[in-house]
Amino acid sequence: MALGALIVLSLIVSSVSSARIAGFIAFGGSHYITMKNVLEELASRGHQVSVLVPSSEKIKEGDGIEHNIYQVPLKPDYMDDYIRLVIEGFWKQGMVRLMDSQKALCEGALNSTEFLKKVQDYDLLVYDSPTAMCGVLVGELLSIQRVQILLSALNSPLGFDHMIPMPVSYVPRLYLGFSDKMTFIQRFINLASYLGEKPLFDILFGGMMNSLKVKYNIKPDRTYQEAVGDAELVLIAGDFALEYPQPLLPGIHMIGPLNVKDTVKPLPRDLEEFVSNSKGHGFIIVSFGSNVASILPREIVDMLATAFGKLKQLVVWRLTGYIPPFLGRNIKVMDWLPQNDLLAHKDIKAFFSHVGHNSLYESAYHGVPLVCFPLFAEQYENAKKVENFDLGLTVYHDRTNAQELSTTIEMVISEPRFKQTAMRISSLLKDRRRTPLQEACDWIDYVLRHGGAKHLRPQVFNIPWYQYYLLDVIAFLVALVTVIVVAIWLTCRCLCRLCCKSKGMKPKRE
């Protein structure tokens, strides 16, 4: 019997180790790097991994990963136009540009017949959101089981289709920037936002995706929202050390930040010499992510350069394109930064960042306070979260000046509470039995071993919305109470009439 069990176990392990996994990536340099890390880890475990990447994305071939490029009518810098519009305050035009790009990426993927034919018999599709929304359609078209990696906060609109419980009394909506300690007015606004976000999100993105489902005949009888909810598992690249606590469903797991690294490489010699010459004041790093380094307006770049020149600390700044001619001697401009290695350096004092999801977690992981400089998307809400957690302070590009910038940086560096909070959160993020990357791939292997994870799927996905909110039960109770109240009222009324009649008849008898 023991021999038979061993044989069965070996067959299971063999089937998992030889699984065929397809990855889907749409856009975003940091998103591509994160997904590439996950796929490389899966390949190192013996899986056959192929990834579908648009022609607009700058790629770097990974170990054990086969890259398949699909053609899209977009230039590599197409996201720059969206970011410029948003930074300049043209949110509506920026959103239109983003949706047009998302549609072009989807159609390019769905028209990539060679890749789709190749992976139609694969065991699993792994994709991220919010950037790779079309991964849902690719998986549904090929009838492949899916695992979604969510590179965003739990309380974003992306949680609706996964039925993540959102008690609005203490879980703030992402785009409001509230903490979990809300006043009455804030809870009222939070409820209104909760009720309005899903219809708006369904109209803006769901409508576009549903039209693509019809166009490409991808189970048009089912909505995009239903298809999203069919994911076997949702892995959230976050941690409650830096998120507001809330309940989760069994098929949704917080695995921690996937972009952080414990291994620290030595800095390039010229960079090490620069940061080591701080005369005891340390240094800060400045980076706004892969999409912004070259497109900041000149007036913002000049303001930043003036502010950084006022600091005692050295400044390592990732910047390309326009370089101010009056840079201070304490500033070193580079077109690329070894960000993880710099954040782990003993002399770093603060991170001046746009606070994208990955940068926020990478800074917190290494215990570095933040000076937030949000520019677009969820960065404004992340900046609010940084302040709510006492992890740093925020300055806004459209309502600040060089003096205020330098004062804010000095305050974050000099006040001990920011560093203490950063170190506490860092300790929590690092207190894991497995690294986030290992845990993510452990769960993916779990799905492969068991042919899915339907046993983790609650009934909430199969009941209508009015049952989910118990509106039918509430309506029944209201009707029941109404009937009882009316019955009591009618009974009392009849008794009163009888009493009045009996009193009116008594004098006549006398």
C-alpha cells in the first residue's frame, strides 16, 4: 500500500512539474517585470512557460520563458501621451486615451491566432490586473483555467467582480483617500462611492469588454463581469501591514509584494563612491517609475532641481530627456537606478517617489520613509495612505514650490516617527515563512495539482445581487412587520368601535 501511495504521489508531482502555463502581459514596465518574475519562478520549478507580450512593450528574455510577440498599432511610448494628459489635468481625455489603448491591446491579442492556437491546450493562464484586463477574454476564448494576480489595493473597483467583501463602515474606497477611521460624513460619502463605482466601472470598462466578447464570439451569453469572477484564484500583491484590514473570500490570498528582493547587489563603483561621500547626511533617491522619467514638464523638473539643491543630503535622481543646466553638486542624475539596492543601503534617508503600487511596497519593505509626489492613477490615494499610516508626507506638483518641497523632505528625514513607522512595517512585511514570489507560485502549483480550486469558490458567485444583500429577506420582514402592524391597528380600531357602540346603547336601556 505504501508503494502504491508513493507511485500515485510521484505521478501527481510529475504532472504538476510538467504543466504548461501561459502568461499574458499587456502594458506597464513595472507590471511586466513583476509578471516576468513570477513566470521565471514557475519555469524554475519545471513548468513549460510561454508568455504573450504586445509589440509595444520593451522586453527582456527571461530564463526558461518563451516570449511571443503580438502586433498592436501602438508605439512603445504610447503611455506617455496618457500620462502627460493626466499630469496636465486633462483626466477625461486621458481616460479616453487609456481605454482606446486597452481596446487595441485586446484586439491585438485576440487576433494573435498563432499564439492562441499554440496554447489552446495549456493547463493554466496567469495574468495581472488592472493592466491585462484582456487576459480574461483570452482565457475564456481558450477555455483555460486562470489565476489572476492583482497589482493593486483590495479596495479598488477591481474587487467588485471577485465579490470581495467591502464593509463600507470601516473599509474606505480606494479613490477617496480616507483611512479606516471615518467620520459620519466620510462613511456617508464612502457608501455613496461604493454604490456608484461598480455601475460606472461596468459602463466604462465592462461595456468595452462585452462588445469585444460579442465581436469575437467569446461566450457572448455571459458578461465580462461574470467571466472575471471565474478565476480559480486571485493573488493580491499586497500585505495587511500596509492595507486596511478587511475580510477576504477563501479563493483570494494576500501574498505580499512580488517586486521586493532580500538579495542586495553591490552598487556600481561610481554610484557607491557618490553616496558614500555624504559627510554623514546620507542620501535620498528620486524616481517616478518607468513611464515618467523622460516626460515631466520642464517647469516641474526645474522646481525639483531647485528644491533638491537646497538639501544637505545627496540626491540620486532617475531622469532622462530634459536635464536642468543648474543642477547642484549634491545631485547625481542617472537614466536607470538599481532601486532595490539603493533602498537597502545603510545611508539612505528617504525615497522621493510617485508612490506607484510597487514603489510604495518596495520602500516600506526596506524601511525607508517616503516623500510622495503623486502624478496619476491610484498614486494620489497611495499618497494619502502613506500619510494615514504615518510613513511619510505628500507634496503635489500643481500646488507647491521649491521651498515647500525641500522643507517637506527635511521634515520626513528629521522626524523620528516616519523612520520608526517604516521600520515597523518593514518588520511585518518580512515576517513570512515563504517569500511572496514563492507563495504566489505555491498557490499556482496548488491549482495545477487539484485541477482548479472550485472548492474555494463560495455560493456568492451564483446568487443574484438582491439575495447577496438580503433584500428579499428584508422585503419579507418589512412586509411581515407591516402586516402585523396593520392587523394590530385594525384590531384596535374594531375594539374601539365595539366599545363605543356598547357605551352608546347603555343609556337607552336605562
